[in-house]
Amino acid sequence: MDAQTLTYLFVGMSFALYIGIAIWSRAASTNDFYVAGGGVHPIANGMATAADWMSAASFISMAGIISFMGYDGAVYLMGWTGGYVLLAMLLAPYLRKFGEFTVPDFIGTRYYSNTARVVAVISLIVISFTYVAGQMRGVGIVFSQFLDIPISWGVAVGMAVVFMYAVLGGMKGITYTQVAQYCVLIFAYLVPAIFISLLITGVPVPQIGLGSVVNDGSGLSVLQKLDTTLIELGFTAYTEGSKSTIDVFAITMALMLGTAGLPHVIVRFFTVPKVSDARKSAGYALFFIALLYTTAPAVGAFARLNFIDTINDAPYTQVAAWFTNWEDVGLIGWQDKNGDGRIQYGPGAPFKGKPSFDDNARGASGERVVVNPSVPTTNEVYVDRDIMVLANPEIADLAPWVIALVAAGSLAAALSTAAGLLLVISAAVSHDLLKKTFARGISDRQELRYARIAAATAIGIAGYLGIHPPGFVAQVVAFAFGLAAASLFPPILLGIFSTRMNVAGAVAGMIVGLAFTFSYIVYFKMIAPEFNSPEHWWFGISPEGIGVVGAALNIAAAWAVAYLTPPPPTSVRQMIEDIRIPIGVSAPHNHP
């Protein structure tokens, strides 16, 4: 069978599995819908957390970023993995002991205020919709290439599948679906990585292959070969960074703090029976996540090496079919600037912006005609970095079933995270805005109905954002992490470890942090993109890293306001002391 037939088969089987699990685990109560009844085994929860965590950004985009950024791309590895450790060790056990359904639930109860709850809901919705835009774009890219349908239709199909298991099954359905999705995505990521490592170095373990000698007789290791090749083409060496130290620090910290404030990951620790199970599931999740994250640098390096070897200075009429396939989708573009019919790849943009094609015209070599104006660089190739993992098996000429497997895995990664995000949005609306704030008299049955309506509405909005995304997948996701770092992480941290923090401080901090970070990102990415460069950034910090400044402003504003206003009630301070004491340990007695 050809790759497209196998893709239909693999994707269809995986979708049938996900929907079957959703029907089997249909939520019957709000407890099932929000936290899967609180009875998920730590190993299952660890796999579900890993699938929830490893989104389209991890599966599709992260290795692509590393491919093109090289050393600078390490900020995503450090930030995302370090942030998960921060969440698992610093916050998760305390939040599980607190024992509510949602992050706004914790903030609303801890800060004894519906105002704080509503501000947290607004922050959560902004973060989640920013994040889910990246997931739905990933879904659209996969469908448009592998199933030969337009991106908009691909997003629509993804929306329909998520609707089935998120709206029907809630957290209970999502949890067990994500266990299956983790198995699919990790198998789909590791298999081609192992094959490509064998082809390039003869070593079957990609992590070891990254430091091994290339099978071309040069005696150079993979990284040495990449450095040499890129320098010859005019690029910076792969192992050298170009970002400033302060921006590397800021992006890493923003991703770490944002990870610890992501509501769809935090809620996973509410689904296990005990506090000790929250710690165990965090450990299992770290192991499951590490399988992909330690492989990503090798995948990125192998993809860039194969990409250059395949296309550079090659006649367009002789390039492999994968190039023209992605060109037809609009994610690769070639413009023959010197008229020699050969592909010249080098630094700099080939033309203004992303490629815009004349669908009714072909160039002298048969290429799709790019109608964007050229820019004065020798580079003739545009490549969307989001395709590198997806195209990697094709570039390496692997078997069709491997290509189909990667398509199924990438969809599993995008849909698993999208479902988790959409669930926290629906829970925030139905539970925090309605049940706990504006419609306190509704029954459990009514709340469950509103949760499903909210989830369906959120899926529709997410689909629109997937068709019209504000950037490439990992970039959009990085913005979501910055917003989470600046808005939700500080009140959660201070809510656990400070008995002096009060409602006025928490609300002021969230508003300041979210408003600053959101404004900074919108200004440089949408209002004035021509100024999006280090000389115009505040302290040289990029929009991807500005969340760390937003978090600092949040904490500063919170402390300033808290110390100018009355402290929390005694009952709240006692509650804080209680959640910090391990179960089974007696509270300290105050002796005269």
C-alpha cells in the first residue's frame, strides 16, 4: 500500500480507538467530567499527563526549531522539562491535597473571593485559547499533507474527533484516551528516529547517534558535519548560539514558570486518589516525557542534515517527491533567482513573508510560481520549520508505513493536548463562572450540561484559531507559556507558601502581569512586527521570554498591594498551613 492509503488506515484506526474509549468511559457526573472521579492509577495518570504535556509543539515543532536554531533551540528543551520538574515538586502535591476541581477553584477559595476567581478564569481562557491555536494548526498541517485535504477541512475533522471524546467523556474519557494517544505518539516518534539514526550513523539509539560518527567516510561526528556544512553555506555553526544571554535566560524561565502555571497540566494531579499518588504520577510522567525530549535533539540534527544533503544545489526537476508534495501544501517554496534551475539554499529570507503561490502557473522548471517579491539574498528556499518532523521520514526515504505512523502520532499529540485545554476552559466556565459565581443554584446535572455546551463552544473557537493562527506552532505555544507565567503561576505559588498574601494583592498581581505580557506580545507580533528585533525589545528580551518579566511584575504588585491592605482571615491562613503539612503528620501545637 502507498503512504496515503496507510495514513488513512492508521489515522482511522487510531480515531476509532479514541472514540471507542470515550464511549466506554462516558462521564456520568461532574466529578467524572472534571477529574475522572479522582480514581486514576498513577501510571495511567503519568502516561495521560505526558500526552497532555507533549503537544503538537513537542511532537511537530520542537525538533523543527532545534533543526534551524541549533544551540539556541535548547531553551525550549530546558524550559519545558525544567518547568515540569518545578510543577511536580513545588506545586502539584499541595494542589492535590487542596482537592478542588480547577485552578480558578483553588485561587477563588484560597483568596476567599469571587473576583479573584473570575480574574483567574479570564487568565485561564486567554492562556488556553492561545495554546490550543497551536494544536489545531498542527492538526491542519498533518491533514492537509498526509490526507490531501485543505487545512481548514483538516481542522474541522480534528474538531469533530475532539468533540466526541471531550464533550462526551470529559476528563474521564480524555484520561484513558490520552493513555492510548501517548502509546501512539511515542511509538511514532521513536521508530523513525531509530531508523534514521541507523541510516546516518549505524547506531540504533538516537541519543547516542547524535554524538556518533557519520557513515560517509568523513570521520566527522553528526554535530561536526552539521557545523562544517552550515558554515560552508554561510550560516552560523549549529553548535553556536546567537541569542543574548539575557534572552536565553528569560525564555527558559518563562517556559519553566509557565509550565508550572498551565491549568490543563495542573488539573491532571487532581485525578489521582491520594497526594502520594500525585507524586508518583509526576515521576512516571517525567520518565514518559524524557523518552521524547531526549530524542528531539537527535531528530532535529538528523532532519537538518538530511534536508541540506537532499536539496542544496540539486536540480529542481530531480528533487525527491517529498519537496513538491510540501510545496503543493504551501509549506515549502522555491524561487529560482539566478535562473539555473538548481535549488540554492543559504541564510536569509528568499522573499517577503511566507510563500504566496499562483495556483494557475508553473515556472520554467515546473515549480509553483511564488508571487511574493524577492529580497536581495542568495537563498531561494522557504521552509516552514513545523514540517521537519513530519517530512523527516520522507526525506530519509523510509518505508510508507513509517510515514503513516508519524501522521497518526502527530495527530495524537495535537489532539491530546487540545482536548485537555478545551476541558479546562469548559470547567472554568461551567464550574467557576456559573456554579461558584453567577448561578450558584444550578444542579449537578445542569452543571454537567453547561460544561458540555462550553466545551462545544470552545472547540468551535479553537477551530477558527487553528485555521487562522498567529504564528508557527511552537511560537504560539511559547506565548501561552509566557502568559501562564505572568498570570497564574505567581498567585498559585504565593497562595501555597505565603500566609500574608491576600485577595487584593493576588488580583492586582494577576491583572498587572497578564496585561503587561499580553500587551508586549501583541505589540511586537501584531501591531508593530517591524520593530520585533533585539534593539527594540525591553532589556533585549523577546516576546517569547517576556513572561518572566510579567511574573516579576505580578509578584511585585501583589506584595505591594498585600502589605497596604488587611491580611487574610485566620481561617484562610490555617487552611494554608494545613495543605503544607503531609498527610499523617500532626499539625504543630502553639505552646505558651
